[in-house]
Amino acid sequence: MSLTNVIINVIGPEIMLKREIALAGSSLTFGDLIRILLNQHEGPWERILENDQSLKKRCTALVNGRNIQTLDGFSTSLYEGDEITLTVLITGG
């Protein structure tokens, strides 16, 4: 079985995580990654994801610096070495 290595960054209030993760399989999507993270990797996912695995309202997901909403959303393909950033937006003054 092939592995796809990606880098996960999570940034937000009181959250800072950078981790390389090896994902089993090829032809993986952002949605696949979310399911794998929730089921196999500890992290602050409850602060970023709704119960239905969608992004919370004040969160953004980037693949290689591009917002997934400008790509193919949760169907965005992931490739070896991709960098995924999940951010919780911070406001204030």
C-alpha cells in the first residue's frame, strides 16, 4: 500500500501544531484527510470541525496556501508533500 506524506499545520488562539502525517493510499482528498485525522490522530479537531465534519464558521482550510473553497472544497486532491493549514480566525483589537 502506498503512503502519501502531508504536513498539517493548525493555528489559532492557544493552538499551534505542525505535524507530518503519512496517509495510507493514493488519490486522497481533503475530506479523506479530515476523516483520518478524526479517527486516527489526536488534535484540537473539535475546535475546528463541526460534528458533521464540516469546518466551523470561523475556520479556514488551506492546501499549499490556497483556500479549499477556491479549489474543490472537501474534494480537493492531496499529493505527496502537500501542506495543509487549518486556522481558527482571530479577531479583536
